[in-house]
Amino acid sequence: MENISFETRVLHTSFEKEDPYHSLSMPVYNTAAYEFATAEEMEEAFCGRTADHAYSRITNPTVQYFEQRIREVTGAMSVTALNSGMAAISNALITLARAGGNIVTSSHLFGNTYSLLKTTLGAFGVEARFCDLTNVEEVRKRIDGNTCALFLEVITNPQMEVADLKALADVLHAAQVPLVADTTLVPFHVFRAADFGVDIEIVSSTKYISGGATGLGGLIIDYGTFDWRRLHSGQTQPAFDRSDGFSFRLRKEVHRNLGAYMTPQVAYMQTLGLETMEVRFARQAETCLRLARELQALPAVESVNYPGLETSAYHQLSMRQFGALPCAMLTFDLASREVCFRFMNRLKMIRRATNLFDNKSLAIHPASTIYGSFTEEQRRAMDASQKTIRLSVGLEKETDLLNDIIQALS
């Protein structure tokens, strides 16, 4: 079927092979290994010359169906499902990076992503070049012949910064550098990454897709828009001599060697979650915008940060890229760290927990948790303020959430 909606398409992806019992849901293949009729067939599968499954660390029918559904709704060339969002980021960047190369990025990153780029990859000779990604000219000056990629979050967590993706893509592609974007905060049906020049999209499927935080997962989505033969690191990575070099190296080498493939149980649950994502997001994002406006009127709240607000410095850009309802997360500042802790401790319905886009609303103090292992100087450089509360909005009624916030502030 052509020209069908996201909501319909996500429900009607066919199985690769017909189920003998005509199940409407892909069965969970709880198996590690697969039997072959002959040694010759086994050789062909292990050498990648057939699509037969050989071992569930590499491929699994249930996980493959989940990947197939994501390809169907995104129009991607290739999708790889891994066991967390951080696994997706690390697998993608390791596929691209090399000793002596650099990755241009922002200091406005989720704490573990910052640590991966600065510390983990740095120990292997990969330089993280931090700059202001909202300044295109600064980015132009920071990329060079050793730049392996530019990596960013399309809405930063928790700073809520938004960069101009098309402007960045123009600069990067002229310099033959791929744009890699973590789009976790904005779901597929709201934001089509390839339309804005994103070559590799990374998503924590733990969030919107899982549908109530039922399991950890991550996705690497390759749109086939970048000719990897043009990448500078192709000088030392023979896999990049192919036009599909990124996905080829990821699937044939990196993901196999790191062993972070998604489990079939999680793939089954997230396939079901994907079916209701659009409905849940509509409710959560609408509530989030209304709460953001209500919070602005509360005397105890110093500021509210949400790109959907007209007062946001990124509002117009966010409208162009994501529409009126960009995400279901906001942040707000109170008077001090101590006031934030008192507020958190007084919450009665909103849960004190990490994660985003659970069916329940979640509050966290990022500076003492996500950025708790950093120094105060590092936190200031990352704009991780001690005065900030992050709120992930769930499916509760707006009035109930607002009443809980008001009583906790009193």
C-alpha cells in the first residue's frame, strides 16, 4: 500500500516468513542458536552469504521484525536494534571513529554521552571537539580532514537547546562529514530526520517506543544518504570503500564484536509499544505544553524551559523542525538546590525516578544525579544547573499533575 499514514503503516508490516499458526503478533524466538540441514548451509550463513539466522547475538527473528517495522515507518535503508540507547550511541560512534580522528559535538549532552566522548573514546585516541552547535560558523571552523562525524542531540537533555539541523547539514556535507543525531526526545511521526539532513539517527527506544518503560533498547538508523566512500576515515577503514559502508561495518564487525544486540523479549514488547506511540505521545506532549504554561505563572518557579513555549529562544526553530508539540519533557528552575530537594521530597504522585516518557510522570534533579559524578566546574560548562528540575510528563490528567506540583512547592 502506498501513501498510508504513520499510524496505519506501523500496524501492518508483514512478517518476513509466514507464521505457521497465522499469529497476528510476531512470536518471541527465545533461542540462542539455529540448526542447519548441512555444513554447507551453515558456512553460507556464518559468512553472511545468506540471510539465515546463525546466532541470536547477531540476528534474531523477533528483533529483526522490530527492525523491519522501524524501517517501514522511517523509510530508512538499515536499522540495527541494540540493548540500550547508550549501546546505540557507542556502537555508532565506534563504527565511525578512529585513532587520530575527531568528533565535533556540544558540551550540552546527556551525562553518559559526554563521558563516552570525552573519556572513553578519548582513551583510544579519538578527540571530542566541543563547540556551540547553534553557531554554524564556529562549527565550520572546528571540522577538518580528520573529522569523523558531528554528533548532537536534536533537543538537548536537559538544557533543551535546539540547533538548526539543515544549516549544520549543509556545512557538514560540503566538507564530506556525516551528521549523526540523537533524536530520542522527538518521535518519528513528529520529526523525519532525513528531511533535515541527518545521515545516522540514534534513538533510545526505552523512551517513547517501549510504551511504559517495559524494557531497555536503542536503535541505529541509517538513511543511506551519505556516500561513505567520501568519508576521510575511509583511508583506514576498508569497509567504507562501499556506498553502504557504515551499516556494512556496523553489522559485520562492530555490533558483532561488542555483543550488545537487543533481546527478543524486549523486541516483542517494543514492537507492541511502537503501535501505540503516536496516541500516547499526543496526550503526553499536549499535557506538557499546558503544564509549561501553567508553571510560568507560579511565583516559586524562576523559569520554565520548553521549546514549545513562545518565550523559548528556540521556539521558531523548534516549530520549523518539530511542530507545535516538540516533546513531552520540560525543565524548570527553582531558587536553589535545597529548594529543589525539598520540592522533590514533597511530591506525592509524580515519581522521583530517572527515564523519560514512561506512562507515569517522573521528576529528577539532573545536577545531583545524571551529572552527579562531574565537578561543579564541569557542570557549569555543561549548563547543568543545581536549580533545575527535569519533568517527564506521563499520561495523568494535567490538573492532577499541576496540583501535585503546587502542593510540593508550597
